[in-house]
Amino acid sequence: MVKIKKTELSGLINYLSEKYQVFAPVKDGKKTSFQKIKSADEIIDSIPNTNLSPKSIFFPQAEVLFKYDENGIKVPKKDEKPFAVWGMRNCDAKSVLMLNKVFGNAHQIPDNKMYNDPYWKQKYDSSLIFGLACNAPLSTCFCNWFDGGPFDEKGSDVFVIETDDHFIMNGISEKGKKFLKEYKKDDKSDIDKEKIESLKQKAESYLSEKVDISNIYDKLNKIWDEPIWEEISSKCINCGACTFVCSTCHCFDVSDEGKSGKGQRIRLWDSCMFPIFTNEASGHNPRGVSVQRVKQRVMHKYNYFMDNYNEHLCTGCGRCVLVCPVNLDIREILKKIIKV
Amino acid sequence: MIQELRIQIKKLIKDKTVDLVIGWEKGTLPLTATPLFMKTEEDVDRLIFDHTCRNNLTTFLTKDKRKLGKQYDKIGIIVKGCDGRSIVLYSVEKQIKRENVVIIGVPCNGIIEKKKVYQKIDKKEILEYKIEDEQLYLKGRDFEITLPFDEVLCDSCLSCSYPDALETDHFIGDAREKLDLPNEYSQVEEFEKKPSEERWELIKEEYSKCIRCYACRNVCPSCYCNVCFVDQNDPQWIGKTPEVTDSIIFHLIRNLHVAGRCVNCGACVSACPVDIDLLMMNKKVEKEIKERFNYTAGTDINEKPFTATFCENEKQDFIMS
């Protein structure tokens, strides 16, 4: 473990900046999001989680896959420096792990070959993630439903606990440990374990009671044709706010933009809420009305992803709960489903 | 008032005057109401009406392939002033048959804009709240504050001349006449005074925040095209990236498409997850239409849409300058 004074954060960011492009939570207009920073002054502290999720660091909303002109195809150059991300809460760090299962972790394709997404891998594999313990979760946070918690280290390379005046850093992954070793001498003597435990307990006490959703997968398998979907989806207006602030939603669309021999192919976030999501070239859309698309969102998160990767595609960050214009609360949906 | 409203709606449901009534119930977050679809008398017990009833519920009449209208013969809907204008607009634009909708008006004294509240308390979490005597009392883990209403009401409410619906079948409470607001367009006038480069910069700054989630479009009662131009992909009409060059086209076209049709409900402003000031451009266009065509959307059920009429004395400087 390495303990630094909060005033040393600036030095840490400078140190990181020599080797990495550093991302951190910043004020972005009236909202907060993860952006590339030049100095520690830009970092905002004491927020539970940013309004926009950090998934965009590794999976940008619009990513140029290649450009073309009369001279041929050009793939964008790799970023010169790898990414370091400061200040990811447990829910977000866990989300990035999930996305890595989809994009980076040898996903099997039908002819028995393994597929890795190069655009994801070149950003994620060399990255260094500093998770930051969440001292004051919001009442919309429900990470505990998914066996996460404000002090959960999963997904972090280095896990950081924030006390009144210090950051206490602990290497979790091999590269995290290696970084810390190079950065500062390990010194356990000065760590107040009791203080950390009390911070953790206080943070956990902020969370609302855990709801047992262990049967959600089975329930979803059984209720495909039930009228409950009409009830759940009736107030959804099918905007994409929930999916775009979501830290785990990763459906994308590929768009070709070009004219007179020049152009580019872009990968763009898509949303199952949109009317043209899965609209086929024939004009047929298997998910033509709202109820089918709301069902898709719930099924993907709490059933299909379980089939593919043995976990729920949700970490309980609560962003969708906060932004929904009609207050369609995913926690209420889950509670309804487990009671069917 | 709420009891009277519930009795009225229960009566409508019991008599089978309506198959469904759309209203609001208490939401899961502080200062948040959520749409309520009432089919039975028991459902009505959950109905509320207060300063948190943000949604313009009329949007459900035209959304999702106009499903509700197909599913139910007669729909009751509770409306504030702005929502009532949407119904009038739908009728004028032949999106609904007036006789198929039972309009229940309620007196609106303004809706709280949660975004303004959270700005005031530095985005701290609200654990308790109380609304009393035109004041909002808030309590969180380490703060307690009382805010006067005029600081936290939606901008659209502060510039609203029609607090109560003009066209109703039932009105619970006392309906008021149109208000006279001398400063309705003060923000627009400020904007107009700026040089064009500055105006362009302001527009760019606002719309560069856009993440293209289309929450503004989808909550908007006036946005009901079967296929929105942003969803036209064969051929694709506009770029879909969150770059300002693409987003600005979306927003400015939407602005023009709701010209003379926007009812100033402010639903788009409240829905935007990145807090874009969407009202200003809508008000600018509204002002323009009012000056040129003496037309205010959704205020006269017998009037034709402004684009469907022509008067010789209309300002025509855009043609004959």
C-alpha cells in the first residue's frame, strides 16, 4: 500500500502524464464526465459518479474505423500514449471489465475463430485504471444488488481509498502493482485500517437495502409472452437517454459517410430504444414497437448476457434511474419481474 | 382538489365514459412524478397533481405508432395549460379526433425544474422535501434549505401565459384567464441583440453538449412524425455523430419543424440529460411566428395551422426584399 497526501495528487498526475494520457472526472458544461486532463486542477472530487459514464474512454460514441480516398484505405493511427484513468467508481470499473468480455476477451465467432476488437484492445489492454472507493453513494445506487459495493476493487489496477487528507493506494492487478512499486516505496506502517473500515461501513450504510435478484434470469426465461411487459413499457417514450448514460450498454451501429470517392466508416453507439434499432433492409422490424424494445433492454441486461458471460450486464450505477424523463426506474422493473 | 379530481376520474371510469385516463403518480426520486395509466378505480387512488407533475402526458397519444389511440376508443387525459395546448394542436393537425379524448383540466401553478434545484444545492442529494406556501423545503445529509418557488420553477413556466387549459371537458378547480407577461421574450431579446458571430458561438456551445439520445424529441408532444428525419437512413439524411456539426443540424431542423407548433411546455428542457438550453431557440421561433403571423400554437381549436393559411397582409419581406 502506498499513502500520499491529497496535495500530492498533482505530482502523481504529472508523473502519470509522462507515460500516459490521463483521464479523470471533470466538470463538462453543467454536467460531469471523464475527459483527458493536463493537470490535477481539472479533477472534480467528491462526486458519487459522473453524469456520463467513462465507457466512452475505451468505446467512444463515434469512432472512425477507417477512412478511404483514391489512394486506398487508412486505419486511424494508434494513440501514442496508453490511457490512465483516475477516479473510476467501483460500478464503472466493473462495467469496463464487462465490456472487455465483449470486445477484448477472445469472443468466439461461428467458424470457431476467436475475435478481438482491435479498436478496443489498443486502448484497453495497455491502460491503467485507478479505482476510487465511493465514500458516499447516492440513494439511486444499487451496486449491492449485483454483489458490488462502494469499496469493491474489481476492475481496478490500482484501488484508491480517499480519507480526509490522504489517498491510500493498493495495487490490485499485476500492472497496478508494478506501477505502484515504481512510483513510490511500499509502506504499510502508516495505514489506519480501522479508519478504512469505518469509511467502508459508512459508505455501505448509504445504500438502500439489497434486493435479491438471483432468480431474475429464470424468471425472464419464463415470462416472454406475459402481459407484464406492456405494464413495464407503457410509460417508456423510447429515447436513448438510459442507454447512452449507461456504463455497460454497448450496442453499436456502423455508418458509412462519404461522397465523390472519399469517406469514412464510423462506429456509433446505438440504442435498443430507437425505432430503427434492428430495422431490416426489407423494412421489417422485429422490434417495431416500444414494448419489444424495452423487453430487449431488460433481456440483454439480465438474461442474454448471463447466457454469454455468466453475469448481469448492469452494475447498479443508477445513471439510467437519474436521467429517465418519465422516471421509468429499472429497480422497479426488476422488483416487478422477480415477483411475477 | 386532488380528492375532487379523483372522484371525477373514478366516475368517468365507472360510467365507462373513458377506457383509460392518463395522469401522474408519485415517482421514485425526490421532486419527481411519473406517468400513471388508470384503468380501474383502484388505480385512481395513486393519482397526484402537484408541482412535480413535469411530463406533458399528451405525448403518449401520438407516440409508439399511436398505439394508445388504437387500443382504446376513448382516452381521458389530465392537462395543465401547456398540455392542453398540445391537445388543441393535435386536433388542429388532425392527429386526434377531439371527441375521442376527454380533457380534464387542472389549475397549474408552475412545475419545479429539478435541474435548477440541484444547481442551487450544489448537486447534493435530497433526502426529504416539502412543498408549502410557494416554497420548497429541502433536507439532505448535511444541509437544510428553503427555496422560493420563482427560483426553481421551469423557465417555460416563468414565461407561460396559459397556465390553465383553454379547451377542456372537465375542469377541477377554478380556471384562470390568459396571463399577461410583459417579459415573456426577455431572454430571446437579449439573444437577438448580440452580433451574429456571438449568437452562432452560443448556439454552437449549447448544441455541442448533445449526445444524440433524442430525449428532447421523444418527450416532445409536437414531435410525432412517423419516421423522424434523423431515423431516415436510406438514404441517410444527417450524420449521427455527437460532433457539433451533426448535432446542430438535428437541433436546428427540429427547431424549425416545431415552429408554430411548440406549446412551450418545456418537456425537452427537463428531459435533456446534458442540460442543453433548448427553450431559448424554441422561444425565438415562437416569437417570430407570433410577430409575423399573429399565431400562437394550440390556443384556438378552430384555427388552421399557421402554415396552412395565407393572408395578403402577412410580412413577406423574405420573398420581396
